Amino acid sequence: MAIADPEYWFLDEDETRRNPAFTRGNSVTALVDGMGYMADLHGIINTCDRALLIAGWRMSNTQILNPIISDGELLGQNILTAITTAAHRGCKVKALLFKVPGTEMPGPFRFWHARDNAEFAKAVTSAGGEVVLDSRLAPVPASAHHQKFILALSKRSERDVAYVGGIDICLDRWDRPSHDAAKERQCDVIEAGMIESHTPSQPGWHDVQVRIQGPAIGQIYEAFQERWNDERPANHDPLLSAYSSGTPLHDPRPEYPAMGKQSVQVNVTLPAGMFPRAGGRGEMTVARAHERAISRAHHYIYVEDQYVWPCSLVEKLEQALHRGVHVLMVVARDYDAPGLAPVAKRLRHEVVDRLRRAGGDRFKMFHIERNDGKQVYVHSKVLIVDDCYASIGSANFNARSLTNDTELQIGIVDEDLVEVRIAGITEKVCRFAHDLRCALWAEHLEVPADTIRDPIAALTRVWAKAPIAPSKRAHPHDASLSPLSLDPIAEYLTTLITKRMAHIPLLTLPEGIHERSAVKLAVDAALRGPLAAALLKIVEELLNPDIAVTVAGFERSIINELLGHPAPSGEGDQLGDQIIDNLRQKKLPQMVDWFDPGLLVKIGIRDIISGTIGQYADQRLMQAASDQVASENELVARYDYSDPYTTHHNKRLNTDHQGRVWVDYIADLGDGFEATYAMAYLMASERLAVEGSHSGWPDIELPAGQILVMGGDQAYPQATTQEYQERLVNPYTWAFSTDVPTRKLFVIPGNHDWYDGLNAFTSLFTSARVRISGGIGRQIGGWRCYQHRSYFAIKLPHDWWIWGPDIQLGGEIDDPQRDYFDIVSDHTRPGDKIIICLAEPSWHHENYDNLHEISMLARKKGAKICAVLAGDWHHYSRYENPDLGIQFITCGGGGAFAHATHQLKTELELHWAEKTTGHARVADPHDPLAFNRMEQSVVKEGDNVDFTLEDYSLSAKEGSRESAAKAAKEAARGHSFARNAYNLVRYAYRTPRIYPSRTRSRLLALKNLGLPFRNRRFALLVGAIYFLYSWAFQVSAPQLDPSSFKPTEGVAKTEVATQLMHSFWSVISPERVLSAVQASPIFFFMLLGLWAGLVYYVEIGGGLLKQLARLIIGTAHFLAHLTALLVVNLVAFLPSTLLVGIVFGLLKSGSGLDLPGWIQTAASLATYATVSILIGGFIGALIMGIYWTLTSTLFNMHCGDAFGALGIRDYKHFLRMSFEPDKVTIYPVAIDKVPGRRGWRTATPEEFASQPSQIVPKSPLKPQLIEAPIVIRVSEIRD
């Protein structure tokens, strides 16, 4: 469906920072190729009577605007004559030209465009005009002022004209649509001794300019005025001082009436740090406008450009191709700088490879040739989408034009509509975009325009067959690398090195540029010699001003890697198959068996060690000490992503077409491979289709989060380096296999991350602190780590923040961390909105000082807390109170075993510090001493904020009501001291939604009845304990002591059985048990310890009645095990005595084999031990399973143990949040069922191209909303 609405296509006022964002009522005419443009410009200059304003990359004095051939001689008026004539008749001339490096060099020892600009400046200045040779650019080699527009202003404003496009008024640019060998065309001339060693002229030149009349001229005028009035010297060259500044242009923006039907948006690129002044934020609306238009495409995208190099637009085109959109590109066949042609070809190859993998036959690329086989150089910068939107200007398809050079581009949407059939369906489209596309395609294909009105039909039937005889114009462009060059060797080495260096965070790259590209530059430098190395370094810096590692550094790394360790195993074209094989053979991590005896011992030791390390060697203190930061502003600005239009790619978050920023939150994730991978697979998808029917919400498609926040416990059980690699890094890397980590990752540690003192966590997630990293951390799949410490404060657009404190094992915030958040708080403003991420849901605990502390820090300058997120509990629950407005969400479903939910309270009380009206901090004598100390650590004297504990009784249904007790308390105190800020208020919170449901949770608990089969190692441990108890019991009865068992020779078989049964019953009778207790102190204390342990184990609160219940439940549990112990004695006694005796008796009577008595005794003991352990393990584990089932389902006790023993991998979930100026919307996304080890398969090439995941589920995962989206409106949050 084509949409001819300018507001659909254009950026809004907030995005452009212009008012209005676009203008209506313009008249826009496309001028294709230089002949039409220069002829039109010639007429306008000769009638211009007020001002000529020129912004250009190059101006050639001798370029004729209206060339004609007369008697074999080239005649016509050149640009210099036209301009100087205008100046002599009183027209003001102001020109902003690029000061090309080498301009100051004498004579021919300059680049040809440097010579031209210097000569033009001298001539125009002599005629009374003003020319500025401008070098105010970012400090990056090969950066340029690349804008190409001219404003011709007259005394009658209706005659004003602006020209915008890609055509410089210089030699070689004049050409006509036939692109034949026209004698009127002036070619570039290289003088002897000039730096260039090649002829820059091209056989043919294709380009596009537009003529504009109407209100858009005013905004183009402002773009010129901003640069012209820059007070900084344009250059610092003493030889060019005459061209370093001009008379300020103070005239206001001209206003124009409507003169046509085209709406126009003016977009520019101005590098950050340089514009509009030193340290300025710059502007990147060209990139944003292109990205928006591409994302809005329904049918096709058409691009004309000379480059097509890696940049942020590539990813947007990939997404469009995945949606089924056609993409056609017409490009220059050969790059016009021969020394860099191999680099240019390889960079284009990278883009083409990505787009062909994404779109297959729907992606096409062509170049243009003359009939003699010589190329027509495509220099135009055109984007047309769906015959509705057209963009024309100076910006190329590369990172340089989108971020670093100065550029100007206009977007055009026509209100004059025309009906066109698109893919056989009649639609209304914009006449300007439609006519321009048809004109361009007709020129390139040499066919009548009427035959290509339907763009999809033309793409599939005409372009697919080009060139169409007799035409030889349009040829499919081959971007592959030549097998006769060094490129195949470079490709092989690059692949090898990229794999071997995957673990080294070396690069800071713009969006869309792969680390692989930078490695290729270094490889080429090593292969092609020092001259190529110098050129490649220029290209490297040209593409990316932020690269921190030089080519030389890469060369050293290459040598080290080639001569060092072998490439990591398990990588290659068959990686997906290897993953599947390992998964089915159970070689990949399984869900942790939390009742494995060996694991229990290790965790106990680790818990002791980590507690000691956390107390005496807090890693957070070492992080702060080693984190070098120049100033508080720099500290806060590290994670400032609030400007979506910044030219610093590492500081930019892409917004969707509604201006929303998307963030993902997940916690408790690194457990079994299948569950962890499933969640990573969902989050890796660029757009996730989510079912909403279960929540009463329609199905919805959610964009991927630009930031991923991991909320603690990233790997289980102990979060060592190996566990991180196997349980987190590998699944996330395989789920999102890309060389370009386009998303950001921030992580807070949980208790499991702290079990090694946070060492592995620090190494993996906070490596940006290391100097060699250049502030860029490790890549994990498609995500890149950026944090320097184990805590962070992220600033998002629309004045949103995400705070992630590290509360360690003890739940406290250390002093350097408190200082950090205090500094960040000082940089917040009233009205800012904050999301807090904690490692545990403190609101469920009796003591949650960390929540008080961080919440007071967050709000002391007037910001609002809108939600608190936490993991640690492996389920989803949300508590809310309509009066407070804050949402408290537990979301721990990232991969760890599912926790129970049926024990969650329907309502709970939350103590919350609420602002009052005081204006000074006071140590309230009614507050606990510990709270006053916390207040003093949080609030400085100059903050004018006070916190005090108050009790409010709030109803979840009826709203806020002060209690009579509280009112009386306030009256008694009389408020004798000034107070502000916060009372600790008790809110009644209710939970509107939990996942899985309580009913489902109770049903899942019944699975503990199969505990002996699910947890065999635990059952063996219980069996061993039963054996020890049984043996101790038997030792107290010598007649049945296993060590006293003797052969039963001489006794009838029937009498033996009767005697043994009688002896057994006499031993297990209550009287005998009591006798055994009296006879054996060891057995007594063993039973006493078992009873005391089981009573203590009962999970119940305080209070006399509850303690009585604890005694009853624990005793019942004890008696069950004691009874089972006696049964095990019976079961184990019979085979160890009767059967062993019979077997040895038969051996003696049948074969005469008379074995020594100690052998029978040993056999009896071995049989007794084996049977006791096996049978005891089964019965004892079954009793534990029954106990957990009953206590968890009936009394809500032991839910953690009960579900830990089950290790349920299903019911996984995460949060996807969209941030807007006045609200945040939280989408809780879940899957009920995680595929098992046979539920996955290797991704096909087409699937991998669509989403780079190594393996995919055999059946769709079917993500769904747990509940309707949670909309948190800022206006509903209490201060």
C-alpha cells in the first residue's frame, strides 16, 4: 500500500529541531544530468539581482554553463563570468567552498579541486564577492564540506530559486542524458607536476539536481546562514587569510507563499563536536530521514549512488528485504580514485553480500555503460521509495556522509497524486517521485517511460533482463572479488583472523560497519605494502573517525594471532550441525541439578568463600579505584544515549517511526542450554510477533530492544568463567551470530555472580574499563558490553533513565557506588523518569534498605521512579498500587528453573519514602537510628531534602487513607522542625498477574512425587544416610548385627525363616527401638539430630502457633522417615541373611564347597548395604517428594526447594519496554514450552539470512503476552 502523506514519511519537529519540520506549497523540478541543470542555472544567475549564496565542494572557473559548438569551437558563458557579471550589477555573492588539503601549496603542486577552489575564490573576491575556504571540520583525515546547493535571491521573492543535489559546477560534470561523446563536454585537465597521476575525467557523468521555489528556500537559507555566520576562523592558513571569514549574514529567513504542491523537508549532516559550534551536538537528520523512509517502504526502494559502502542504512535495507520489499541500486561501475579502487570494491562487496543474503532475487544492483563499453559514472545521490517519497542531495551511501561530512539533502512528497498500477493493483502515488523514477529508469534502460510505470512489473520483467537489446546501457553489477588478485588471500586471512580475535574487543565502529571490515584493511596493508597501508589507513579513518586501533596495531595483532594459539574449535560453516549433535548427545549444559550432593558441597564452600571475599575484598571498591575518569560530567555522560540524532554512533539509539526507544530486560538466564538459547533467540529477532489472545490483547509485533539489561544471576550454579562461556556467551552468540554488534548490553550481578567474588563477572562485562579497550567492552552475539563497573545509570531519550545498582550478597550499596549514583542524581532534573533494576525483589523481604537507599537517591532532585524491576525469583509477578503508580515487577524467567507462584501473597505491604513539604534534612527522633544513618549517607546538607519514617495505611481498592494513629502521631509531634521530602509510607499492594498461574504452579508441584526418578543422585545420598542409620540401629541389637551374621547350617529352612521373622519383629517393635536408643548413645544423638534438623527445616514464620505447627510438621516428617528406616531394615535384612545363608548352604551341600565364615559375613554386609542404599534412597526420596508436594501445595512452604528439585525449563519470559515522552509501556513476553534437545534443527541459509541464529526450533516458539501491556503514565506517578 502506497501512502502519499508527508507526515508519514518525514521526521517530526522533535527529530529535526526545526519549526516547521517541513514546508508545504513548494514547486520542485528535477534536473537530470548536468546539461539541464547548468542551462537552468545560467538563466537564473543572469537575472538574479539581490544575492547568490553558494555552498560547494568544488567550483571550476572555466566550466561553461551553456556550451555550444560553433565552427568546431566551444562557446558559451562560464560560471565565473556569469557570477562576476552578477556581482558587478550589484548582486551580493557569498560562497562557502571546501578548503581542500593542499590548497596553500604553490602552483601545480595541489589537488585539482584545491587549485580550482583557490582560483575561484581569488577571482570572485576581485569582483567584489566574498568567498570562504572552509576547513571547520571534525579532526578526521579526508573529511570534507560536501554540500552542493545554490540560492539565487531576487528583489521579488517569487523569483527566488534554490538548487540542491549532487552536481558541482566544475569540469567533467556537464553531460546530457544520452551520455555520448559530446564535444560540448569539458574534461578535467591534470597539469604537469600535480599530485594526481591519473586522469580524473570520466567518459560519461550521470547526476541529479532539483530546482526549488517556495517556502523550503527559507530553511535552505538558514542552513547556509548557520555555517556562514560561524564566528570561528574558517581556516588558519596565513596564505589564505583573505578567505577565512565573511561579512555576517543577518537577514532573517525569507518567507514565501505557496508556489506548488510539493512538501519538502530539509535534512543536513553536521558532525558532532564541531557544529553548530565547538563541542556542539551536530545534526544527523540525513541518516535519520533515510532510515525512516526505508523503514516505511511497502513495495520498492530505489537508490542511485557512487559508493554503497557499509553504514547504518544497510541494516535498514536488510530489514526491508526481509519484509518482502524490492531493492534496486544503480551505482558507479569503477571507483573514481584508482588507488583506492580495491578497497572500495571490497567494501561494496560486503554490502552486496549482506543484501543478497537478505533479499535474494529481490535485490538488484546495476551500473551504467556507454555503447562503447566505457562507464557512465553514477554520481547522483537519489533515494525513491514506493513512488511516494524522493530524496535528492549531496549525501552518499556511506558512513562518512551520514556522520562526518557536511551534507544537505531534501525529501519530497507531492500532494499531486497520480493513479499507478503497482504489482497489478491500482494505487495513488506522488507525481514527482513517480515521474522522476520513470525518467531515470527510462534513461538507464533506454526504453519508453510508459513501459515502466508499474515499478514492480518493471523490476521483475525489465530490469531482470537488462540490458535489453539494442540497448547496452544497464548492466548487472558484479561486486564479487577477483580470483586473480590478492583479495581471495585477504578474504581467507580475514576470516581466520576474525575468528581468532573474536574474544578481543578491539574496535569502535559506526553502525553497519563490521569489525571484519577493519580487519580487512589491516590484512590488505600487510599484503600490499606500505603505500597501500597508508591509503588504507586514510580510508579507515575516512569511514570511521572513532576507530581507536590503527592499522599498525592490527598488523601486530595479526602476527600474534597467526603465530599464536589455534583457531577456536566448533566454528565454521557446520557450526549449526555441531550444536545440534552436541545438544542431542547432552554435551551442552543441562538444567542444574540443585540436589546433586557434589554440587551442594561446592555451593556451600563457595558461599563461605564468597561471603568472606565480599566482606574483606569487595570487587566494587577495586572497580572504582581502577576506573579512570576525568570529571563528573564525563562519568555521567558515559551512558548518555538521550540524543537519538547524535553523530556519535556509540551514543545513538535508533527510534522507531513513532519516536519510541525499545529496551529489553531479562534476568536469571544462564542455566540449561535450551531455555537460555530460546530466550536469546526471541530477543535476537528484529521484530518479534507476539500473541496477545491469552491476555485479552490483539496480536502485536514488537521491535527489538536497542539495549538489553540483564538483571542478575547470568550463569548457574557458580558463575565461573567457564560457566559464563558455556551457559551464557555461547547460547547468546549462537542465537545472534553477527560480526556487527548493533545493540548494547548492561548487566547487574546477582548472588550467583558474586560466588567467586565477582571476578569472572568483572572480566566479562566490565572490560570497557580497561584502557586498551578504548571504552568498548566484549561482544556477546549481537550485543556489546559498555559498562565500566558492576552498576550503571543509563540516560535514554525523552528524559528517561535506567539505574542498575549492585547490592552484592548482603544487599548493601558500597560507598563509591553511593557516590556514583549521587553524582548521577545531581544531573537529573525535576520531571525525569527512572526505572530501577535490582538483583532481588526487595519488596518481598522484611528488610529492604537497598530499595530505600537507591529510591531516595533517585528522587532527591525531583525525578520520578516509575517502575522497579528485579529477578532472583524465577517467575513473573507484578504488584501495583493505583495511588502510588509505581509498578513492582519480578521477572526472573531468562532460563533458570521455574519457581512456584502459588505461595505469592495477593496483597503485601510496602514501606515507601514519600515526599512531604519540608526543605531541610532533619534526623527525626521518631525514626530508627539505622534509618537516620542511611539518610545521612544519602542526602547532603545542600540537597534540601529530608526523609522520615511514617506509617500510612493504604488500601489497594479504596486508595490512600491516613490512619487515625498516624494523624494522632503527627498532632502530638507538632511538626516542631522543618521537614521536606520523604515519609516512609506503607502501601497495600496487590498483584494483578502472575506467571505461571497459581493453579498451574500447584499442579507442577505434584511432579515432586516422582523425585526418586528425577533426582537419582539425591536419592542415592538419602539412601546412604538411611544405610548409616540402619546400621547404627542394628548395632544396638547384637542378635541382628550384620557383623554377627553366621551360616545357618544344621537348621531346617522353614525353621530358619520362622526364626528370622520372629527376630525381626522383636527388633523393630517400639519397645526395641526405645531399647536401642537407651543402649546406644550414638544412635540416640543421630535420631535427635535428624528430628531437630527436620523440625528446623520446616519453612514457617515466627509466632507461638506457627512454632507449634513447625514442631508438628517436623515431627511428622521425622516419624515418616523413621518408619521408612524400619521398613528398609526389613527389606534389606531378608536378602542379606536369609538369601545369602541359603545360597552359601546350597553351595556347601551341592558341591561340598565350604567357604570361610568371614566371606559369608562380608557378602551379607555388602548385600545389606546395597539394598539399604537402593531401597532406602527410593523410599526416602519419595518421602521428601511427598513432603515437598504437601507442604508446598497446602501450606506454601518449601516452594523454592520443591521447584529447584524439579528443574522445570518451561515458562520462560522477559520484558520488552518502549519509552515515550510521557509514558513507558512494558510488554511481558513469555513462552509456555521450551523445546527439548530434539526440538531444534540447523537453520537453513535463508533462515540465517533472515535472522542470524545457528539453530532454530522445529516448531515455532509462539511467544505470548503474559498480560495486556502495562502502560505507566508519568502523570499518574506520585512524586
